[in-house]
Amino acid sequence: FLNKKENSKLKNYLLQYNKAKLISVWDIETYLKQGESDTVEFKEDITNNIIQTAIAFSNTKGGLILVGITDNKKVKGVKNIANSIDRITSMIVTGCKPSINPSITHQVFRNRKIIVVEINESDTVITDTDNTVFIRKNGQNRKPSPSEMKFLLEVKGI
């Protein structure tokens, strides 16, 4: 039997899992062949820059963050899936203004567990807790130029 904290983590994990679109092994293989792009980012592990990527995807076309894969396309995997998903969810939900809710699942790929974080495009401009805006351009997260920021505000508003 699970204690209250473990039950809460499992419930959150299942809710996120049920919201996520299914990503197949073939999809991951395709992403590895194509590499990082305006809609795909590889993360070897969970770091604070996952928030920047979530914001950048939200402010542009949306995208997928594949955790457990290096920038050099090496599949390392993630050890503790439930805790990692809980940590990623918490970081993104609390690190973005207004809050965004990622869809998160995992997939076994080459005998390693990969976390798939799906970020949808937002209708409003998303910032971090310091009010910094990021966009995704040419496979990179960056701050928008003044003209790009003007365009974002015109299209999405605050």
C-alpha cells in the first residue's frame, strides 16, 4: 500500500500520462535522425533550462522535450520515472507565468526509459518568474528581438 505522499505522486503521474499523446518508438527514432529543431529538444537530465524550453515552445509552435537523450543524440535514459515526471511537472508549472500544464509520459526506447514532455502553443505570452520571455528559433531558445516581441504581443497579448 502507498502512503499519502506516494499516492499523490502516483495520481499526478497518471493524470499527466493520460493527457499525453502517445509517442511511439518509431517517433523517437525519427526525432533522433532529424535532431533538435523548432519543435524538438533533447535533454540529458532535468535542469532549470527545461523551463526556458517550455516557455519557448509555448510562445512559438509548441513542441516535445525528450528527457534522457543528450544533445549528441545519445540515449542515456532516466532512472526514476515517477519522481522525474513529478519534478518536471512542478518545475514547469511553478516556473512559468501564467502557469502551463505539460502533458508528460514516458517510453522505453533502446532498453532505456525516455520522458516525453509535450508543450502546447499558448494563446498568451508566457514568461518565467522574472518576466523573461523566450521563443524557439532555429532549434534554440532565445529572447525575442524587439520586433519579435512586438509581434508576440500583437498576436497573443499578455
